[in-house]
Amino acid sequence: MADTLTVKDNRTGKQYEIPISDGTIPASALREIKVDDEDFGLMSYDPAYKNTASCRSAITFIDGEKGILRYRGYPIEQLAEQSSFLEVSYLLLKGELPNQSELDTWVDKITHHTYVHQYMIQAMEGFKWDAHAMGKLVSLLGTLSTFYEDSKNVRNAAVRDEHIIKIIAKMPTIAAWCFRHMQGRPYIYPDNGLSYAGNFMNMLFRMAEPQYKPDPAIEKALDVLFILHADHEQNCSTSAARAVGSAETDPYCSLAAAAAALYGPLHGGANEAVLRMLEEIGNLGNIPGFIEGVKNRERRLMGFGHRVYKNYDPRARIIKKLAHEVFAVTGKNPLLEIALELEKIALNDEFFVERKLYPNVDFYSGLIYQSIGFPVEFFPVLFAIPRAAGWLAQWQEMLMDPEQKIARPMQIYTGAGERAYVPMDKR
Ligand code: SDX
């Protein structure tokens, strides 16, 4: 049997042989299907690209039915258990786990690029004190690009490598300074003697102590959360990074676009929306009424459901376990019991079961962030920091893919036919 599709156009009786490869057909083959020579040919119509592969990628593999997630073939459970975020960022970007010398060089380069230009403080001071942290992060990524005009040279591998390092290194610094700006506290500069997560905590929480000492359990939990959030194939924000990057936009502005997509409550903003939902529910007695509202489509159960996972998000399972380790240090988050009861109901209620709605990465992460001391509007920023590594890996893969060009989808035109301009006195 040949790997082809035989398509008969009943308008003309013509048959077409369309090749099948990698479980797809080339959309361009549809353009051959015409009723006459004037015909433009067929296109596929796929709003939100629910059944469209936009690229070939070797970075992340997800099996939504089985709840499988692998970075470059390595199961997320093993990476969360045995790796570190910086090692995972190397893996995502280079395709292989580093040996010790490669890892040491990678960590050293990132550690020594954590500073940002002092003018970034002026940019930060332009925001009102209660500006949402994600609005600041999106703007500051674009602002960073203005310090690195050479980063526009995206076809040069050495230039790409340099700015990939810079971005991974500087994300925690600008994120922490967004946090300090919200609190009206002075900015803390990087401490190169600390780990990636430890230094992030230093820039977030250090006060008058001569040197910040991160709590090891919290430092480890943040690093694991960074690993879990690092990449996730062609999600909304990664697709934004690829689309904007396909115009040869510099990596800083490509990631500003990605961060803007992540900000949405249906995407990375869901961890913030989950906490607001749990706080609104307030106690176990209000859960049945809330669930009714969800079934009546008045509300969404934030932190549940996923475009790809039709099983338990493997990251949610790891985060749920991690939560208990963090709470052993910070004290149990009082909203945990509402979250656990919501999960118990949803996993047994027909409405959620038939729609295959399971907890996703955002359902439990916010409980941890809140217990560590982050305000809810900072939660999406904690998603963006590690996802920068995934965005950069996907952005780079797009640039190196000979099949890729500037992203420019087609449309089905539903507007008016040609009509003459109407002078004002005739309207
Ligand atoms: C992330 O893509 C990624 O990989 C994203 C991400 C990553 O790592 O990058 O995994 C991170 O964004 C996780 C998702 C976080 N978002 C939320 O938790 C918000 C709540 N979830 C939903 O809004 C929704 O599940 C989405 C957006 C995640 C997925 O939406 P889909 O695939 O477009 O599904 P849909 O909206 O078409 O819903 C299918 C059905 C509908 O039922 P009907 O109205 O047709 O009867 O399921 C229902 C929806 O109403 N549904 C929900 C629901 N999610 C879907 N009903 C109640 N609560 C929900 N959360």
C-alpha cells in the first residue's frame, strides 16, 4: 500500500494522488485541486491551527493521550528528578546533555551575563508602582533589544549564541527588578556565588543582610518548576515567537511577543487566574455552586483542560508532589484543600470526564508561588523566565529550518464585494 491519499474532486471527477509523510499531507498539494485554470485552488481551513503542523521540531515531544512529555527524548520526570534548569536549557538549545566541562562553561557564561544596563532602571521607573508585572516584562524585553543592535543579525550563529546566553541570564534580573519595583524596594544586583534559582531569590528577597542565603528547599523547588516550564512544543507563546522571529526580528522583541501571548489567562496567565478562582471560591462549601457555574458555561475551571493533554498533565503531577515539599518549609497553603477538592470532583464528574479535563501545569503551581511569597500577578512572570529557554530553542530551530519562511497565513474572505466610495453627503 502506497503512502498516498487518493482524492476525487466530485466537481470535476478528477482524481489526485497526495503524498502522506510524517502523518501529514502537504497543504500545498491542495492548491492543485481546481475546477478550471482560473481557479486559485483549494486551501485547508483550520482556525487556531487545531489540526495543523506548522513546523518540524526535534525539541519537545508530547503524547497528549498518554500524558507523555519529553525534552529532546528525555522524560520530564527524569529531568525534574535528576537535572537542573541550566542543564535543561543547554539540552533544549544544543540537543544533547552537556558533559561536565560543557555544563561548567555554559553556567559560567550565563552567570557572568546577569547584569543589565543601568538605563533599564530608568525604563523601570517609567511604570506606575502597581503596573502588572507581565506588562513590565513584555516592555522590558523590547527595551533590552535597544541595547543590542547587533542582535538583529539573526542569521549569524555566533550572534544568536551570544544573545541566547544574554537573555537566559538576564530574565531573572529584570523579573526580580519588576518584583522589587512593585514593592518600592531598591533593586538587588546579581550574586555570582549563587545558583540560577538562588541568585533569582537573592534579587527578589534580599534585604539588609550582607549576603543572601536561599532556603535550599525553596531554591530546589524553583529550579524544578523552571525545568517543568521550560518548553512545550508549539504552544501559543512559542508559536508567537516563531511567527515574529520568522520576519527576522531580533530575539528580544521575538520574546516580547511570546511573553505577551503567555500573559493571556488561557495560557501562562492561568496560574494567576487559578489563585484568583480559589480565593473567590473561598471555602469548601462554595465548591458545588462554582462547579454548577462551570457546567452552565458561566465560568471556566482555570488550571484544567489542555489543547493537547487529554490525560493528566505530567507536569501537574510533579508540581502537586513538589507542593507538599514546599509547604513543609512555608506552611500549608490554606487554599490547597479547595484545590484538592476541586480536583477530586472534576476527576469524577461526567462533565469534566467526557471533555477530558484534567489539571494542567497551572493548577498547583500558583499555590507554591503564593506560599513562597509571590503576589498572584507575578505568577506568569515565573512561567516566562524558564520558558525563555524554550522560546529561544524554538526560535533558533525555526531560523535554521530551510523549509521555513516568513509566517503569513491565508484567509477565507467574508467581506463585501467591490463597491464605490460614498461621499459624506450621500451617506
Ligand atoms: C498552558 O499549549 C500549551 O502547551 C500550553 C501550556 C504550555 O506549557 O505552554 O501547557 C500552558 O497554557 C496550560 C493551559 C492553561 N489554561 C487554563 O488552565 C485555562 C483553562 N483552560 C481552558 O481555557 C482550555 O482548556 C484551554 C484553553 C487550555 C484549551 O482549550 P481548547 O483546547 O481550545 O478547548 P476548548 O476551549 O475548545 O474546550 C473544549 C471543551 C469545551 O466544551 P463545550 O463548550 O464544547 O461543551 O471543554 C470545555 C469547553 O467549554 N472546557 C472547559 C475548560 N477547558 C475546556 N470547561 C471548563 N473549564 C475549563 N478549564
